[in-house]
Amino acid sequence: MIFLLLFALPALAVLVAEYAVCRFPKRRFWRGLPPLLTAAGTAVVALHRYHGWSSGADKAPWEQLLFIPGLPALGALFGAYLGWRLWKRLWLPRVVKDRPGGT
């Protein structure tokens, strides 16, 4: 269940977003938007958790920073890669080389 919530759901959400921005807009700069938003969101959450820690210590433990913003970010970036590969596989033309001998 933890894997589903922290890795698979962000991966699926960003996969759909990446495929949509690769498939529908005509401009290429939209393709980089989901990974950039993922990186920016991860940085904001990590900084908030790092500076907002209130358990007696001044800073958050690194394990907490790697687990909460790190694991969903890894899933989201993996989903962005899979969405781009899915779009590339379905919509880019393929080059077919002829066999030697004419068949």
C-alpha cells in the first residue's frame, strides 16, 4: 500500500500528463513541463520539510527527506520517462531498413 501511494500513483499521474503534453500541443517546449514541475515541487516540499521540522532538532533527518519527497519524486520522474517513451513509440515514424537481397 505504501508503494502504491508513494510511487505508483505519482508515476501514473505524471505518465498521463507527459503523454498528453507530448501528444496534443504543437510546440515542443511543453514536453519538458511535467519533469520541470516535478523537480520544482520536490524542491519546495523538501525545503518546507527541512525548515519546518519541529521535533526538538533544528533540521529534519535526511531519511525523512529522502522518503517523503524523494520516493514520490522518483516515481513521478519515472512516470515522465515512461510517458515520453509511450508517446515516442506510438506516434513517431519508424525507419524500416530493407533486407539485403530484396526481400
